[in-house]
Amino acid sequence: MTTYTAPTASTPRSRFRTVATTVAGNFIEYFDWLIFGLYAPILAQHFFPGGSPLTAVLGVFSAYAAGMFFRPLGGILAGRLADRRGRRVALLLSITLMGGGSLVIGLLPAYASIGVAAPILLFLARAAQGLSAGGEWPAAVSYLMELAPRSRRCLYGSYFAVSSAAGGLAAAMLGLGLGAFFGAGAMAQWAWRVPFLVGAALSGVLLLLRRQLAESEPFARARRTRPRAGLRRLLREHPRAVGVAALFVAGLTINTTTWTTVAPALAQTRLHADPAVVYAAVSASIALAMLVQIPFGLLADRIGVLPMLTASLLGFAVAGPFALAAMAPSLGRLVLCMGTGLVLMACLTSVMPKLMAALFPVELRASGLGLPHGIANSLAGGLTPFIATYLAGHGRFGWYLGLLVVAAALAWVAGWIAVRRMSDESADPVADPAPRGELVAAARDA
């Protein structure tokens, strides 16, 4: 029988290295995801036949949706792999697929050169990245929540949001820098490929680093003592938890996609904002979200999950639609719009990993996270840009603003159910409440 080593680090430096290697995949995923959204107008010109600009952009967003639609399969396959073979194996597979998809997009010839093969290969590359994204998050969350001290689980969960924001910020800053260096003409012709190739290179580096990760001790113990994991057992024993997790992720994903993908695209296509201004606004908004994320994680560890969920719901219901409706092509108005949404998102992302990980036992955790996370992302995240673009193009954007409020409300309801479940299942090591003394010490030491 294979002997596993717990990923508990003996020094702060080695602990930091383990955590950074775990959440770095999230950085690369969101780097690639936001790059695709930011360059949607340029990709439409290269990989889809000439015609209406709106039709071409919808074609690119359909490729975006294709990546989302493969998330459930990635969540199922990688989750099953993580629950049977280990978190480390699943993390290695996911980063390989993500980097391979980025490499294909970065080297893919245009429609003018290879015809219909261009959009087909684009769809396949996005499918590989969808498989990767479907498996990356559940494996990484399972691993890190099994590593984190009880008193710091929301803080550790916030690292995922920080890495996501950092990936988006890096994508926006790179787009801004390349645009300033090469100019709009070169960006439209060839320089847009550079960020995708950068993503592929980062994936290769992370693949080497993840080979050194040790396995999770709770998983190793569960593997020896508990029944064999499987999708059938998950659905038979935990159907309610799967539904709650899917509902929570759907509400969160609709809002996340709105502020990171829909808003920048609409600013360029509807408001005719300068791409450089849009990239600067995205960068400033993501930086703002990064600044509040760690404090929000510490706050959530101290006051609990439900107050953070409630603050997010009230913010999205009151401020979110108004901020989006007031979007204008100026830098200040764009930062106001996107920054409002991303700061409100930080309330949710500070508690999401702990909340969802606590819904499932160790031996089913990665599968339990991967299946609903993939399904919700494929439907909500994949269709959101398409629906927003369609409604905006037909003068019905008000309907979309109402959808955002409903999505936030659904996330709150699911979160409330999950909080009750956590309080009822204190035997789960991820759901264990932390003593007040540990919370105070964690806040002081962080």
C-alpha cells in the first residue's frame, strides 16, 4: 500500500510554498479565462467569418460557453480521480489540460488560413480548458481545506479568490501593457497571441512545482478506513448537498461572469470605450477586490459565514444593478461599475471554499465539489455572456439586471442551508467550529 505524507509544513516558508502551489492553478485558470473574454472582439475577427460584429462576438462567446459546458465532465472525472488516486494526481492533470488549451489558442491559424477548422480547433481548445477548470477547483479546495487550521479556513479560502483576482489582474495588465507597447494594429494582427502563450508557459512551470506536493493526510486516512468513493454513492447519499452546492455556485457565477467578462465586453462593443481604458478599469477593479479579500477572510473566520452572505446579497440587490446600469466609457465610471461588483463578490468568495467543502465527507469531497461546481458553471457561467449580449443588443438589458438580483438571492438561500448543515455535522473536520481563542490568534498572526 502506498504511504502518503501529510502536507503539513514544518516551517512558515514551506507552508507558504505548499499553499501557493495549490492556489496557483486558480491564478492560471482565471488568467486564461479573462484573457479570452478581454480579447473576444479580436478573436471574433480572426476565427469567425466576416459579417455582423455582433454575430462574430456571439460566436466567440459560444466558444466560451463550450469551455463552460465541459466543466461538469471535468469535475466528474477529476473529482473521481482525486477521491480515488489523490488530490495531487488530479491537480497535475488539470494544469496540463489548461496549459495545452492555451498553447493551442496561442498558435492557432486564423479562419482566413484554415477555414472552418479554426473555430473547430478553438472550440476543442476551450473544451480542454473546460475539463481543466472543472477539475482544478474541487481538487485544490479539497486539498487546501484539509490542510488549513480550523481557525483559518475562511482565510485560506480567501487565497483562492486572491489568486483568481491576481490572475485576472495579470491578464488585464498584460493586455494594457501589450496594447501600449505594440499599438492597436499589432494587437489586432498578432500580439494578442502573446498572453495565451504566457499562460501555457506558466502552466508548464506549475506542473513541475506540483510534482513535489505531498498528499492530504485526511484523504489518506479516509482512503484506508472508509468505503470506496464513487459518483453513484455521492448521488445516493448526498443529493441535497449536491443541489445546495450547485445553487450556490450558480448564483455566484452569474455575478462573477458579469463583472469580469460581460461588463468589459459591453464597454467595448456597446459603449465604444477605448480598449486601453477598459483594461485599466478592469485592472483597478481587480486590485481593489484583492485588497479587501484577505480582510474579508479574517472577518468571516471571526463573525461567521452567514453575515458575509447577507452583506453580499444586500449589496447586489441595492448597488449592483445601479452600478452596471450607470456604466459609461470613462475610466472613473468603469471602475465604479466593475469595482462595486468585485468588492461585493469578495464577501461570497471569502466563505465559499469552507462552505462547500463542509457539505461533503472527505472520501467524496472532490467529487461532491466537482459535479455541482461544473454543472453550475457550465450553465450559469457559459450562458451568462451570451444572454447579456443578446438582451443588450435588443434593448432589454433591464431584464438582465433583474437576473443579477435573483442570482444573489439564490446564492444566499443556498448558503443559509449549507450553514445549517455545517452546524449539524460537527464531526466533519472541515465543518468543525473554531474556538474563539483560535480565531483571535489567527487574526493576530495573519
